[in-house]
Amino acid sequence: MVLLEFAMSPTGQSGSLSPYVARVLDVIDRSGIRYQLTSMGTILEGEWDEVMAVVGACFRALESDCDRIGMNLKMDWRRGSESRLQSKVEAVEAKVGRKLRT
């Protein structure tokens, strides 16, 4: 199971990048893959091929009208199929002994 956090946007654009970010999030949401949106990026959860396919689709959604695209990506792969998108947070909360603001 892969947890992949990434942020992707065009570089060299003036003004707000939110229309481009919205385009990427539309691709992610329509993919059906499990994800969590944060203020600094998006976390995807799934098998390697499906997660990487979504990242590729996001790139293709921007490349048609963007001359340069920047992306920050970090990934954690772990054998097994249990959902870790929420369970990793819950494990830390259990150790702290309370619900955290996430």
C-alpha cells in the first residue's frame, strides 16, 4: 500500500494558482482513489500503479497550457493492504491520549 503526498502547480504563472490546483483536485476526486486534501498538498492512498496513474493524470491535466510544472512528492510504501491514511493519525493520537487537530 502506498501513501503518496504531493503538490503540483505551474511555475512562472502570475496571480493565483487556485484554478490549476482545482483542476488537479478534480482529476484526483474523479479517479475514485482514496485521498486527503491538506493546505499544502494532497495525500493519495492505494496500490503503486493506481496512485502513480493519478499523479500522471494530474500532470497531463496541466501540461496542455503550462510551460513549466513543479511538483513536490514524497511517498511511503508498506507491504499490506490496511488503510493507513487515517490509521497513522489514530496511532499517534492513541499515544498522546487524545484527539488531535488534524
